[in-house]
Amino acid sequence: MKRIKKVLMITISSALILLALAVTMLQPVLTFGQNPPYQGKKITNWKNPTIDDRKKTVFIIADNQQTELFDMLAPFYVFNATEQLNVFIVAKNETPIPLKKDLFVLPQLTFEEVEKRNLQAAVIVIPALSARDDNQDPVILRFIKNHMTPTTKLISICDGATTAAATGLYDGKPITAHATDYNAVKKHFDKPIWTQNVTVTQSGNLYSTAGVSNAVEGSLLIVEQLLGKEVMTKVAAQINYPHDEIRMKHHSIALTFGNKMSIVRRVIFSKRKKLGLLLHNGLNELRFAGMLDTYSRTFPKAYKTFTLQDSIVKTQYGLTFIHTGDNIVDPKTDEIHVVMPELLSAEDENYFKEFELVKQNPKEYIIDQCLNNIKEQYGAHYANIVKITLDYN
């Protein structure tokens, strides 16, 4: 009996150790998309952006706790690229919004400042925020509803559909979400007409997109309807959009159990790379978000951002990135990603001469470029899984 108990205890202990090890190794998967909130110094040099009264205004709603990177920055870039709109990231308060560990973006306006300035939105964009169910922030919902007019265009991106549905504005209207999350999202709200196999739904001035990558289609469609096809075509060419027309057909393909097991096997059994991403002034927001969001889905061992400049980085269209981490480059880093290699100085090139630099090609659509690189590195099967996680089908 003692021997049996001993064997049983050893078996249970071994199982618990293996379970703990598995949970530790799977932490990147379990916590994907969850970044710690800002805990740095209080921002004292808060500056409100200049507003051109001759231009229509776009509000991109942000959650100070969590806002999906590409959902927020892709529309920000696309609408700014028209050069005909005021485009602002707006949030409840001044607290920087987490983009990833040690990297934050400062909202440009608070809800209170919008009210003080009596600003009206031609377009409101709702990215996927921290709440992805019916437990929504009433302050955010109230702000959205208060700023809807008969002519305001409202668009949800990816799982921002939960926030959009919670406003009640989509009751009886079509709405969509990320294919993998679709059923989980849908069960919280039964009044909208849940729709799949389209990149963008539209009913009057209410729009919604499928997952993550489809933020571009949704933004381009509104640009075309708001400012005309010529402006939309110019922006599409600027971002190297890979289709002659806005792609409306979509295959809503959810991650299968087999796909998820492939991710688990990769995290546990494959060599995972250490990646770095260089931050610098003038950073193209769309290319930055596309690179960071796509490569993050390979679940690298590390994906560290750093800057050779100041801890404050100003992006192409005026966002303020705050980098709170150190800028020490691990000599064992496998790749350093460079968003805009055309801005690298000879001094920068020399600094990184011992590292493999992955430089973006400014003539290729960012998501396609990243997926092609992932296919070469990890094979077609895993590249397809990354596509599915982006809902890029």
C-alpha cells in the first residue's frame, strides 16, 4: 500500500510539474494581445492637436486599458493619408494606451476635450477594445451615442463589434466580427443581424469589418464614399493595396482545433526567435502596426521594441509613442525589424552590422510582405495559420 501511495504521489507530482511547465511555456499564447497598462510617469506636456475647421473629423475610439493595435492604427493612417480629414485618437483620459509591453501611444484628445471644443465627427471608428462581451464601459458607449448624427458614419473593426452592438445602434442591422471569435461575440448580442463572408457590412451609415486585417477595407470604403473614388484610389496606391478594387468578398475561416494545436506545438517544441523592432521618428503607422501585429502571431520568444533616439517617438502623422523599456539590444537577437529602412543612417547601419536586419519593402503591401517572410521561415502551413488569426482570407 505504501508503495502504491508513493507511486501515486510521484505520478501526481510529475503531472503537476508538467502542467505548470506547459502553462509557463504557453503563456505567450494565453496572454496574446494583453499588454500591461501604463504605469510610468504622469504626462505633463499634454498638447492638444491643431484642428482644421475646414476639414471633416474622424474619431478613433481608444480604451486606455487595451486597444487592438492594427484596428486602431490602420484606420488612423488610411484616413490621414487622404490629407483631407482631421483624424484623432480619442479616449476617456490622458493615460497612454498600451500597444505592447513597454510601448504606449498617447491619445490625442480626451472625451472631455472633445466636448469642450464642441467637435462633431463625420466618422467614428470603434476598434476592438478591452471588453469583448456585454460588460462594456458605459462612458465609452455614451460618448459614441452622443456623437452620432444622421450623417455620421460609424464603423466597428474586428471585435469592436461588441462595443458597437452594445450601443444598440446596430439592432436589426448587419454586423460582423473576426471569424474565429464570431460565435463567442454573437452570443452576447442577439439584436443585430450577424453576417459573415464579407470584409465590410454596410447599412446606411453603419459599417463593420471582419477581423483585424479588414480594417483597411473598411477604411478605404468610407474614404471612397466620403471623399470620392479618386482619393480612395490614391490612398490605396500609397499603401500598396493588393487589389484593383476594394475587396468585399471574404472567407470567414475560424481557427480549427488542429490549427490551435499547431500553435501549441510550435510554442512548446520549436525554436522560437528573439525579435527586435526599431522605433524612430517619422514611423509609418500602418507599416509599423502591420509588422508588429503580424509577426507577434508567430509567438516569438521575445519581440522587443527599442529606439536609438529619445524615449518619445513622433510618428508620420503626429502620434506620440512612449517607450518605457530599456534600449539594450540582446546580442542573441535573431532578427531586427526595420519599418522604414529608407530612414536608416550610415551610422545606424553600422550599429546593426552584427544583426540580421529584416527591412520592409515600401513597394509591397505590409501584410503580404510579412506573410511571405513567415512562409519562407516557418512554412506554408504556419503562414496560413497566421493568415487565419488576422482573418486575412
